[in-house]
Amino acid sequence: MMASPISCSSRHSPDELPGDPSSQEDEDCDYEDRVSYSGSYSSASSDYDEVEPEWLDSVQKNGELFYLELSEDEEESLLPETPTVNHVRFSENEIIIEEDDYKEGKKYEPKLKRFTKILKTKSLLPKRYNKKNRNDNELVSILKHQSNQKTGVVVQQRYKDVNVYVNPKKLTVTKAKEQLKLLEVLVGIIHQSKWSWKKSGKQGSGERLVVHGLLPGGSAMKSGQILIGDVLLAVNDVDVTSENIERVLSCIPGPMQVKLTFENTYAVKKETTQPRQKKAQSNTNDLVKLLWGEEVEGIQQNILNTPHIVMYLTLQLDSETSKEEQEILYHCPVSDASQKLKSVRGIFLTLCDMLENVTGTQVTSSSLLLNGKQIHVAYWKESDKLLLIGLPAEEVPLPQLRNMIGDVAQTLKFMYGSLDSLFFQRALQPAKLHSSASPSARQYDASSAVLLDGLPGVRWLTLPQEIKMELDTALSDLEAADFAELSEDYYDMRRLYTILGSSLFYKGYLICSHLPKDDLIDIAVYCRHYGLLPLAAKQRIGQLVIWREVFPRHHLQPSADSNTEVFREPEGRYFLLIVGLKYYMLCVLLEAGGCASKAVGNPGPDCIYVDQVKTTLHQLEGIDCHINERLTSSPSPCLSCADWFLTGSHEKLDNLTTSPILSRLPGTSKVATSPTCRRILFGDYSLKTRKPSPSRSSGGSDNGCEGGEGVGLSPHAIPNAVWKQRESQGSDGSEESGALLKVTKKKATLPNPFHLGNLKKDLSEKELEIYNTMKLTSGPENTLFHYVALETVQGIFITPTHEEVAQLSGSIHPQLIKNFHQCCLSIRAVFQQTLVEEKKKALNRGDHSGSTNSISSLNPVKEYGVLFECSPEKWTDQRKAPPVMAYWVVGRLFLHPKLQELYVCFHDSVTEIAIEMAFKLFFGLTL
Amino acid sequence: MGEEGTKGTVHLLCLAASSGVPLFCRSSRGGAPARQQLPFSVIGSLNGVHMFGQNLEVQLRSARTEDTTVVWKSFHDSITLIVLSSEEGTSELRLERLLQMVFGAMVLLVGLEELTNIRNVERLKKELRASYRLIDSFLGDSELIGDLTQCVDCVVPPEGSLLQEALSGFAEAAGTAFGSLVVSGRVVAATESWWRLGTPEAVLLPWLVGSLPPQAARDYPVYLPHGSPTVPHRLLTLTLLPGLELCLLCGPRPPLSQLDPQLLDRWWQPVLDPLRACVPLGPRALPAGFPLHMDILGLLLLHLELKRCLFTVEPSADQEPSPEHRRRLLRAFYTLVTASHFPPEPGSPEEKVEDAAQRSQVPRACYLVSGPEEPGTGWRLVALQSGPRRLLLLSAQSPTHALRGLATHTLHALTPLL
């Protein structure tokens, strides 16, 4: 047992059972003392395998764990149709029904299983927390350390929770004559007992409840998540067998939601027959439903109708066994639309083979026309296997698809070491094929996903310095792995794992990271594909524990340098531990081997490490109000809404409060928007005189208005006082920001200098501050609409938060944002091409042959801008032409001193010299 | 197959769709025709994948490797054209348009009937040889850009109205409505009816004239891919001055002999000086002394409704980069902005299937800065769309923020010309 000194047991003697609910409160207070037990309760698990609670079982035989529990609020919101909610708590032998507590927000979840108590550390459920918000008490998972390694076929199991609505009142007429009748009538699950039901004295010896059929119209069928062959394990977290199911179900007092926990045998079977394909299609499907809620159902229906496909094919065909479809290792989905794509896989195989022979480079993508729809297929070849993703062009433009397949392959490699053991989550598809009929935040999400998902970076939230410090300290403490008497040192053992680094996410934003870039990106992409980041952003996670062995490219790359002096990565194994609590998610990368002890077999999550991570999260709980404040407070740099720049926009007045600049200048925005003005503005540009801003812009607009009707006020028309005031403020601001920039430059990461001291300032002061410091564009108006800054060295990008974007709602703005992202995608495709060329050049530098033939392409591209014009969609006034607003989308690639990409979107009226300024400012910020 | 050897090559394959028999293969390398050919097995499998898909109602359109793009296109279920290009900066848009032009050229010289109803493959092969010259000119580096833009390359003569008058009078006297003056493949002046020719032939006819070896007079049978794909017309060309040819498109009458020297003299002697001034115009496109800003190294002006374009890389010819490089830059930039931002030209509905819904956000201008990091180096390209006109400029020195002003200014100056 050297390797698992603190493995946790799952069963303990009954005298530790909390006898009744009243004693549970007390238990909460003294589990501190019980922590020490955990060491001594080593693996008694095998004795009680059959009756383990479901969350213990979540640890799979290969040591992996994906345990997710939504918070109660969330579970309810997912099932809003519940008329009256009764919360039922089951314990092993008795069922307690509690009513009426709901209204006070007091809820009892089936949280307390006896052994959870023992293993909880103080950090899991601090008293303060427990008393204040009982509401948030969640199930605490017990993590079983799988001490007995099973060899042979690796079986991947998954458990799923399905919430179904049951109404026992309907059944009053029906008399339960047969056994298991309730299961059938109430839930709609048909189970046929093989043997006549007999009561067995021993606990847990009842027959497993295999779903043999589903009753048409029953809640089980309606849920769509219960499949024939699943095994019902628990009802509202009470283990059920054929023995006690009736009893448990009969205790349901009235109409309510019941959580059913199933073991997914389908996946198990499939994987045992084809052990090579480690994938969990159906499982992830359920997971998806869990993550996305009910909307997914409708979306999935849509998805099935759009032709798309994911295939994993082997290129080595065994011609002897001419089995049908033998080359397909994996294929998803199974729908009519994608069937066609599957049937033409010969094309993909041939192309892959032939084009490589002819051109010497690997095939990357191809386009097909199917039923009048263009479909792009991206290829990813690895040794003799070929991964294919095909999606309709109108949903996913080609550059995005290419990024996507790269990401998928990266994730798969991260998870399995190579593509050979493949699995696929759908998580990436629906997010993209999302219908846009949803709230603005969603829309922003969907539109930005086009670009942002492809970026090699993580969304970063700049935080005030003190908070940053606190986070850093907390993470450093964790990484030090000094767990006092809980640590292995205490027991004089070799350490199990070294913590390589950790990164902390809040609501899907990275707020602190101590991981190298490659690892960070690997983890971020993993989280993205599992939909964890949006989950943390929108739904409060009750609890999330993920544990799996991973294969980070950064550590596993063979060192290019053969020099023995150079540091070499130890030949260790790597494990990823993700713990989520509420909005927080902490990802920790652990190394076994190296200076820690070698991992043997497939170790499961070690509860001490999990607990320590949780402690860290709890420590940080106090900060989250500050982070929230940052999320909702006015951003830096501050943004404008496109609609404000359209004359005749009625929302303008409402929005002015958030735009202190505009509120003082109601007329200015008109100037550059009138079409007549624009034209002359173009023509009268003096080519050689480049006056400094802002006189240049005003000069231009004056010229424009000579020919026009003088549609708007030029900036000169602003009352002088205001003008001067602003100017002085502006200069103050720049001084201040300059100073602050200096201060913060030393930091490796991105503090927001502008929020250092002003978190508590009153509103007006704050507004002033914002105006002074956050405006990146010059000239009287703030003309910045949106931005994305990608810093590839750190692997992060900065972009306005959802809240910021939500504040700027309007009719045009969402379209603008969407267009911005799509445009950036194509700009980025050009940049990527440049980067490829640069890399080639760097490689060829020795034999300098490539320089001559580069003349035919535009590379290297360093800046790329597109000017768009837009007008309101519904323009009712027939007599007047709709107002037009013009804006730039500009992307810039910085190769030196380090690789950075910046994309900004701003109004046309900005003087071009200011663009340079904006770039520079960003540059300074990101340093 | 040699891997290194394929760099920068374009292979064009033409096959009979039903039988899969190759009708011809043309290759070019580094802009010049090359003999290097793809092995037969590769040709077979390239055609095979496409056919396989078609049998299953899946139409394979294109495939890309890291440096090569392949585009398939079949015409009238009878001819399959495949192009495989590893030229740098190649794009599907360019290749698709190339295939359209190639098929147009085949129809122009052989007629649609022969191509859709193949009775004798060997005879067709022989007949198609006549089109090699024209097709090769599409594959190689050309001074023209009509193959890519699908607009007629034009030049602006100094005294256009005089030439126009003479041309109309001459065409009338010769008994045809279709007449044009062509200098090195670019149209100097044309009659109303000539301008109304459909898309492929309007570009193809001057291109054909430019690609043929110089002769004093020709009587050339042509099919019009758009207007009259099955009934041949006669293309009569008369060399007025070296490099300057008069083209007439007519039916069986008049015979070439009828266009005697007297008729020519009567109409063209009075405008001999303007004609002379046209001859060197070819690559310059703009009349001498036209005020262009000195920063401009090359320009492409398109009129999307008239389907005409002006393309020149002559300004400041003494500066870097070479004209060839400038042409390539402008071509690449045109392809980029057309494929990714600007709406396609009217009349090419098959391209750009994507985001028709996006149209409420209309792109107006576009710029690109390329080259190394150091300031003052590299190229700047700017595109501007205004009404039916689209202007693309190549510039070396202009700072980024002046690009749009430069483009706007230039477009205004050029507007009266096209």
C-alpha cells in the first residue's frame, strides 16, 4: 500500500451512521476530528462493491473520474415545470419527506451519506458556509482510491443522472398488484425480473435493475436520456435494487422531480467489444444534456438534419478480411444526413493517400457539395490513422474548421497520448450549430465562438493588483503541497505527486495561472470541449471533480537538444485534476514520477489532493465579490455601442448613462454618418497633410459638411468649456495611466492599472476615471467597439466580458460583434498563413532557397483591415435613406518581440493615426 | 513522384467525363509552360474520386494540402476539368475561375456540340490542340487579369471618342455590329454591341487575339460560349499598326477580301495619330501624363457592371518590386478580398455560397500591410469599393492611415475613365 497511504474507504461500520437528520448538523461540526480517520480507513471497498453509493462509483476502473453535480438552483431551473416541489431525502433505511421548506429557500438535498462525513475535511464544508447558506450545501463526493488494479480490458463506465417528473397521484386508481409495478407506471421503466422476487436478508443483494423497456409516453421515455440496457442504480441518491425499488418509489408523496442514476451499460458493452475505441458517445450525449439543459434536445434535432460527420479511419486495410466498413474505427453521428458523408469516405481515403503522394504534403481539407450545401471536410492524419470532421460551410467557415480539428486532435492527444485511442465529444458541434434565437449573452457567445474557440489562448480577466496577489498566494500555497499532517511527509512516505502548476478560472475566465503556456492551452481546450467553461460561467456548479491521466505535449515532447546538461523532463506520468465549486474552477496538473513516487497502474484521484484544492477554492470564496465587481464594472478600455453612432437611434438616450463621453456630446456622432458627408469626406482627404488628431478628424468632417447640408455638429460646436475640461482630463489621464503602466509593467501578467484604487470610489468619480483612462481612441468620442488581444506567449487573450457586451445592447451592435468575429477569423487565417511561411523561412534559413519564390504571395502580412458599413435592418421611413455607420475591423500581427495578435473594431471617424496609438497602448498593456 | 519538383507547378487535366479518357493535360511551372506531366495513375485516381462521389450524389469540389489546391469541375456532364496547383498563394477562387475560362476557351474554338457529344475521342483530342495556346496563356503569367476578374482588360486611349467614331463607322461599312480595337490583348475601343457580348467571350476574344502569333489579317472561326455555343461565327482581324489589331465579329458575310485597303484607309487614315498613341498603351493602360500619385506602384480598377477593368503596374516602373512581382501581389490581393470580403461580382452566382445573410454589414474598404517588421519596408495594398467600381492599389511608402485617402482620391480621378 505504499502508493496509496490515504486511500479512502467507502464503507464503514454502521455505528458511524448519522442516525437521524437532527444529528447531521452536529456531524458537520465535528467532522474535523474525523479527518484523521481517512488515513486509517484503507480500502475496504472491495467488500462492498455492490452497494457503493453512485458517486463513489464514478471513479472508473482506469482511475478516471468525471463527476459533476449542478447546484440546486440550477437543477431546478433545468426543470422549471415542477408544480410543487417536495424534496425527498432518502437514507438507507428510512425515507424522510420534507415539505414546505422550499419557500424559505431551505432545502435538503440527499447530501449526507454516512461515510461522506468521515472524509470531509473542514475545508469542504466550513461551518460558516454551512450555516449561512444551507441552500448551497451540496453533495460531497467521495473519491475512491482504486487500490486493486484490474488488468485486461479497460472498461470505461459512466454514470448518468436523469431527472424525471413523476406524479403518483395519477396512479391512485391503479393498484400495485405486481411487483415492480410502480417502476413501470410511475417512471415508465419496464424491468422484467428473471427470478421471482424474493427478499433476501442481506443488504444490497437484490437484482440489478436493468431497463428492459420503456413505457410509451412514460416520463422515462420523455426524458430521452434513458436507454434500454441501462441499469438503475439510485433514486434520489438512494441505492436501489429490485428489492427495495418499490418501497423507495412508494414513498414519493406527490408530483415531483426525481433523480434517477443509471449505469450506462451500453457504453460498457461497446467498449468491451471494441476496446480500441475508447469513446463515450452516448455518455457524452448525456453529459451534454446535463451541461446544456433542455434546449439541447431541440438543437440536437436540428443538428441531426444538417449533414455533418466525424470519422476516424484507419489507412491500413487488411485486405484479407473484407469485412464491411472495417476501416471505420469510429463514426458519429448516425443520421441520414451524415450517412451520405460516411458512404463517400472512399473519397477521403483516396485523397489522403494520393495527394500526399503527388504533392508531398498532407491533405488538410476538401469541399463537397451535398444536396446543394457546401460541406468542408478537414483532415488530420496521424501515423496510419485519419481523423475527419465534416461540417456545412455556412455554419462553420473553413478556417474555423481547420482550427477546430487541430484543437480536437490536440485534446485527444492530451487525453490519450495519441490519436490511436480516440474518442470524440460532440461538445464542439452544437455550440457552433447553435441557433441564435437566444439572449444576447448567448448570442455574443455563439458569434464569438467562431473566432475565440480557435485562438490558442484562454480568456483572461484583468484583475486589480491586490486580488491578483491574493490569488497568486493561494495558488502558490497549494502548489507548495505542504499539507501538514495530511501530507505524505507526515507519514514519511514518498510524495505521490508533484504539483506542476495550477490555473484558476472564474466564470469561465482565467484569472490566475501558474502553468506554462502549452499546458494551459491543453487544459483550456480540454475544458472547452467538455463545455466546462460555459458551465462555470452560466450555471453554478454544485461540485465538479475531474481526474484523468493526461499527456501534455509540453512535457512529453522529446527534447530536441541532445545535450545532457540540459534539463530533461522526467519520464513521469501526468494527471489532471479539475475541481469546480460554484463559479470557480481550479485545474491542477500533477506529475507522478520524477521526484514524486512513480504511479502504478491507473491510480484514481487521491482525496487529499482533491481536498486541498477544494480548500484553496474555499479560501478564495471571499474574493469573488471583487471579481464580480470587476466583471460588471466598466471595462478598460471602455467600449461604445454601434447604435449610438446611428442617427435616429432611439435607444441612444437610454444608453447614455454608460457612456459619459457621449452624454456630453449628443450631436457629434452624427457627423461622420451621413452618406453625403462621407463621400466628400473621402474626396477631400488631403493626401499629404497629416494633421495631428483631433483637428484632423474635425477638419475632415467640416469639409464634408460644406457639400452636405450640415447634418450634424462638428466637434467644434461643442461648448468650449466642456471641450477644455475634457482636454485637461485627458492629459491627466494619460499621465496617470503612464505612471500606472510603469508600475505594472514588472508583473508578468495583466493587471488592470485603472482599478487599483478605485474599486470603492463613488460612481461619479469612477465614471470620470473611466473616461480619463480607458479611452484608447483619440478624438472627442470613444469609438472603440470591440477588441480581442491575443498574447501567445502566455497563452491568453483579452476581450470584453459578457457583461460589458450585454451593457451595450442595441439592434446593430450584436450584428457588428458577429461580423467582427467572422472577419477576424478570415484575417487570422491570413496571419496563420504568414506564420507558416515564417516558420518555413526559419527552417530554410540555412540553405536560403525559399526567398525567391515568395514573391507570388502576400506574405508576410502584418496588418489587415476591413471597413464595413451597416445600417439598421428595419428602416421604416421610406423618404429618407437609412443612416449608415461605418466601422473598421483591423487585425495586427506582432512577431517581435513576441508573438501577439490584436483585433480591434472601431468607428470610421477615428483618425487613422489614433489606430497606431491604440495598438501601442494595447501593446503596453499586454506587456 | 518528386516532392520538391512540384513546387510552383500547375497541372490542368481535361477528361471525358463518361469514359475517363484524358483529352489533354497542360502544365506550367513558375509561370511558363512545362512538359512535366502527372503520371497516368494519378490522373486516373483524381478523376476516380470525383466520379465516385458523383455516383453517390456528392459533388467533390476541391481539396487542399498544405501547399497544393485541387479543384474539380465538370461541365455539361461531359467534360471534367481538374486543376492541381502548388503555386504559392493559390486559391480556390482563382482555380475555379481558371477552369471556367479554360472550358470557355475550349468551346470558343471547338464548339459546344463537339464537347457534349463526344463521338470520336481521338478526333476531339486533335481539335482541342488548337486551344492549347490559349489555355497555356491562362496557366502562365499573363500581363492581363481578365482570367481572374472575368472583366475585359481595357486601356484608356488619349482620344477615345475619335477612335470610337472611326470604329463604329468602319463596322457599319463592313456590315457588322461587332467591332473592336485591341492592343496586346486589351480593348482600346469597341462598338456598343461588342461590349454587350456575354461574359466568357468578351474576355476570351481579345485574349485570343493577343495570344495568336502576329499576322496581317485573319479569318478565324469561333463559337461564342455564351451567345452562340453551337453556331460558329467568324472573327476577322486586321493589323492596323504593329500590335494594334482591328477585330470584327461577323456571320458568313463579308468575306475578308471585301475589307480592302481603300476601306481601311478611308476610316483609319484620319485617326492615324491617335492610333499610334495607342500602341505603347498596352501595359500602361492609362494615357501618358495621367496624374497618379507617386506612391502608387500598381492599380486595378474594376467596373463590375460594365465588366471592364484597368490593370497596370507601370507607374514608377524604376522602383522595386518588379512588374511581375507587382502583378502577382495585386492578383493575390484581388483573390483574397474577393474570396473573403467583397460580394462577388454580379454574374457569378455560383461562387461564394457563404453568408448571404451577412449582407447588412457591407464591406467598403480593405487594406493589408505586408512585409518585414521594420517601418518603411514592405507593401501596402488597399481595396476600395464604391458603387459599381472597385479599386485596388499597390503602394510601397504610404503610411497605413493615408491609404484610404489615397485610394479615394485615385478612384475619383479615375472615375471619368471607366
